[in-house]
Amino acid sequence: MARHLCGSHLVDALYFICGERGFYYSPSIVEQCCHKPCSIHHLEDYCN
């Protein structure tokens, strides 16, 4: 299910999905997940 995730909601989702692996921040994630909906699989692309 694709959702719009912005600000702290986006960061919380990345912590939840990536866990101990951590994640890296890219400005494109805001474009892809806040301005448009994105899926869990898309968020996993930002995990380390």
C-alpha cells in the first residue's frame, strides 16, 4: 500500500523498516514519498 510520508512520519517509517541497518537521507525521498505516495519496497531502497 502506497502512502504519503512527510517529516517525522517519514523518518519513523525509515527507522521501522530499516531497523539496525540504518538509512541514508536523500532529498529525492521527500519528492518520492511526501509529494507522491511511495511503498514499503521503495523505502527499503534507502536502507544501508
